[in-house]
Amino acid sequence: MTLEELVGSNTTDKKMETVAQALEDLLVAAQCQDCLTVGVYESAKLMNVDPDSVVLCLLATDEEDADDIALQIHFTLLQAFCCDNDINIVRVSGMRRLAQLLEEDTEDSNGNEPRDLHCILVTNPPVQPLQCQALQDVSSFCEESRCRNQWVPSLELQDR
């Protein structure tokens, strides 16, 4: 490995950590302002009704979801819709960390299944827009990725 590769790799790792932290901050801020839509079905419904309010689509999976054909079909359709409507997309791994951020329990007190965290939309309502540096950081990351022909960048959320 050359010095350039080593330094470039370290810089890329730091950049990814920074963007992952910005994404975590964005999710917490958006949840506090009621600007999150959680679930594949709920997300598809919102994008059909009001795609202009959506500023980010997260597609979250872990290794055990790789063989879920139905989920992969949903993701393909969501990605196509997002590309057609200029909505930023990020694929995320680390479902446990995502559940921690959104304060999701594995089961609620009634023993019901937890919410589907495989697709999360961040919306930006026109009445009271979501203003935070984290949204700008994640949007810049998505734009930089598209410039490198990586239309759906990936991030890993680390357990803490």
C-alpha cells in the first residue's frame, strides 16, 4: 500500500464517521420535530401523496436482510422513485443503532412487533422547515456521492 492510499483511506474513514454522526444527529432532530416517517408502507404512501416534502430516504438493512427478496424489491422501487424525484437516498446498516436512536423497543408493552425501520423518510415541511447543519452535511455527502456515480451511498451506524 502506498502512502497516498493509506492517507486517502484514513481520510475517507474519518469522513464516513463524520457523515454517520451527522446522520444520527439529523434523525434525532427530525424525530423531535415530528419530521420522520417510519416504515416501508408508510414511506411509500407519503412519497405518493407529497414527494416534495421528502428530503432524505434511508434504506436500512443488516446482513440477515440480504436474502429478503420482498424487501429488496421494495428498496428497488423506492430508489427509483427517489431518483426520479431528486430525493437523496442513503443505505444504512446497523439496525440496532437505528433502533437506539429512535428509542424503539424490540417489543412494545403489549407484545406487538416493533415498527419497521427498514425505510425512514426525513421530511422538511414548508411551514416550519427543518434547519440543522446535520441535514446540510448529509445532503452534501449524497451530492458528492452522485458526482462519483455512486447514486445510493452506504453508511454504517456503529453500536454504542
